[in-house]
Amino acid sequence: GGINFYIGNNPDINKTVGATPGIEWEKLLMLPYQNTRITNFQEQDEWFSRKAFEYVKNDFGGWCKLMVKKTLWFFNAYEFPRNFDVYFFSQYSLVTKYPLLHLSIILPLALSFIVYSFWFAVRGRIARPQAQSGKPILSSRFLLIGITLIYSFSIILVFVAARYRLPVIPLLLIFSGAFVIRLCDLFREKKFM
């Protein structure tokens, strides 16, 4: 709804996303009532949506930079204090302190699989089965990649939190495993030597 879109799309994102339940949260919810005549929750939701879209319209460059930051936060397991960091111990690891490695080795392998899949699709090396009509059937790998990318973008568009990121992890595990298997096949076929 509008409140969630506003929380992740405004110039004070650190304050809005970090608002903890209680006084801070109530102050945030009362913003629409300060200067306008709001009579119900629908109007409140519309007010938050309007404010978020005004921010996007008035500071499009700043919003684009924010989207890039949120993308890095999503794939770097960054958490605002309020969101109950499920990756608590990763901040104490030498390996997972670096960008894109908070999901350990899983994310680089999964992203490598996605890039590998698109690269070979563009080069025409992926054998595509044909349907009876003669049209190519959508490859299951691209269906899973599409689901992962669309879901990730939908979270990045609103606001990033560990509980929203967790559904992507099983797909990233599948992609990582597929990439490792492909690498083993290439070494076995001696295509790297």
C-alpha cells in the first residue's frame, strides 16, 4: 500500500524505514493528518502514495540513486535496525563483509549462472525444445530467473528487509548448484584448458 511505498521512497528513508513500533511509528502514521483533512484509511493510504510519487517526480535523480542503493542493500543483505537482522553473524565474518558476499558464496555463483544463461541464450547455444506448433517453449531456467528478478525488483521498489528477501534464497541456491555443475562439466570436457 501507500504507506509501504512511502516508507521506502522518500528523502528521509533512514528515519521512515527505521521507525520502530510505538511513538516513532505513530508519528509517521499521523503525518497525513497534520495538514489535510483525512477522514479514513483509504485517504491516508492515498496521501502516502501521493507523497512518494511527488518525491520521485521532484527528485528523479535522487530517487534513481536511492533505487541503486536499495538494489545493493537487497543483494548485500543490508538491514535497517528495525528489521531484525537475520544475518547477524555475517557482519563478523571476513568473507561476508564485502558487497555481494553477505549471502556468502551463493550470490556470486547464482549471479554467474544468470549471466551465463543469458550470454549463451544470446549466442544461440542453448538447445530449445520445440512445441508442436513449432514455437520455442519457454526454458524453465529463464522462468525461474524471471521470477527471481521480478520478485527482487518488487522488493527493491518498496523497501528492503530480510523477511522479504528470504523467498529468493532457495532460487539462488538452485542457480548456484546449477552453475557449479556446469563448471564441473566444463572442466571435465577440458574447455578451460
